[in-house]
Amino acid sequence: MSKILVIEDDFALQRGLKDSFSDEGYEVLVAGDGETGLDLALSASPDLVILDIMLPKFNGYEICKAIRMEGYEYPIVMLTAKEEESDIVRGLDLGADDYVTKPFNIRELAARVRSFLRRHRSTDETVFRFGNCELNRESRQFSKAGDAITLTSKEYQLLEHFLENEGKALTRTNIMNKVWGSSIVVTQRSVDRCVTTLRAKVEDEPSQPRHIKTIRDVGYRFEV
């Protein structure tokens, strides 16, 4: 049984999330403030955390940062009433995996939670398959419908990063740091250009991508 930790100070929403996920068979822990939530996040070994941003004592950004600094890699889904790009991007850059803006559809949140929890792919996996495509990390070869497709070095690294983080919302800053490295000066346009050329090789219809989805004002999400 997967264990979900809900850190939310709105009692009605907290209770609704607890009941909904309990009904789906999850073990659900709850916390109504940031201090209690962080204690549980570090001691109760949850499989996933649903984290509100605006909390008493410690806010969601501080909790997210502390979790990642302690080395925990379980998924974190942020709940935020703020729609400003900067707030969402800040949480993702601190280590959150995805976000849902209030008010939200519980079924949408549940679908994202299931997606994260059922992901069993290891980042050490040699061969990634999606759609009619295959990336072999041992040979560093990419093929589509059985045909070998040449990727540039950056296209290969970008696709590998997407596959290792399937389902996660990735900011352009995250992608720049992971693919280009923080010591190299690049712009967000470099990310967008690389995504465009990669889509042309990966997608059947690059203008209507099935796999490399754009998240408006934030970045990208890779979906199998």
C-alpha cells in the first residue's frame, strides 16, 4: 500500500483529500502546518507528498527545499492558489515534481498521483521505449518505427532527461542546468530551440506533440 502525506492547512480540503485517497486504497497521513508536515516528510517515509504552498510555521517552498536537501527523492506535488508563473517556477526549481492550481479537480490530482506512484522505471534503465520510439543508452542510439535517427549531443541529453523525468513538470532553468550545465551561459531560447528540433525527430506531428508537451509560462512535461 502506497503512503501519501497531505500537508494542507485548510481543514475541509485536507479532509476531502484524505477521504478521497483513502477510498482509493492509499494510506494517508495529514498535517495542518509546515512544522508537523516537515517532521512527517522526513520521518514517516511517504511515497508521495501533496504540499500546499501557503502554510503556517514553514511554507511549502521551505519544506520542499528541506526534503530535497535531506536527499529524499519521492514525488512532491504542489497545491497552490497562485497562478503567477514565478511562484510555480520557484517551487519546481526547488525540487517539486508537479503542481495543481486551486481550485482543482480531484480526479485530475488523483490521476497525477497514480502516474507518479506507478512509475517503476529506473534511471539506470538501458532502453527506454515510448510510442514507436526507442532510446538505447548503452549504444547511444535513437530509433523511430525501427529506423535509426541521428540526434545531436544536446538533443540526446534532452531526450534522456525527459525520459528520466517522465510526467514531471520541468522548468527551462531545470533543463538548462541538467542538459547544458550551470557553468555554461545559455538562454531559455536555447532550450526552446532544442525542444523544437527534438520534436521534429520524435513526434509524428510536431505541431501537435504527443510526448513533449509545453506547459504555458513554465516549461515542459514529457508524457509516454
